[in-house]
Amino acid sequence: MKHHLNYSKEDPNYILLEKIFKIIGSRKSRIIIAFKGVKNTNMMILSIKILFTAFFNTTIEFVVLRA
């Protein structure tokens, strides 16, 4: 079952996705990813964000604009 995402600040799915993106993009997450041996942390974070959008039935443009 896919959750549909309304591009509204009041939508709980939108709020959840914004919080997830904030955590994934944090400095602590970048340090953890780099510690695991990933050379290009920016590409890895973008890839993780794209994977999360699959659960919300949205497009990649949403991630690129939020990156």
C-alpha cells in the first residue's frame, strides 16, 4: 500500500517526509555514512531520499527540490 502525498504543509505524510529528510541530511547522518566508508556522501543521501519517496508515491523532482 502506497501513501499518497499531498503537497500541503498540513498533510501528515508531508510533515513526516520533511522530518525524515531533515534527519537524513543532518551532519550526524553524514558523519555516520562517511564512517561506513562511503566516499560520496551527498550522492548517498540523495539516493536514500529517492528511496524514501517510493513509499509516498511521489516524483524524484520533489527530492531534488528539497535537497
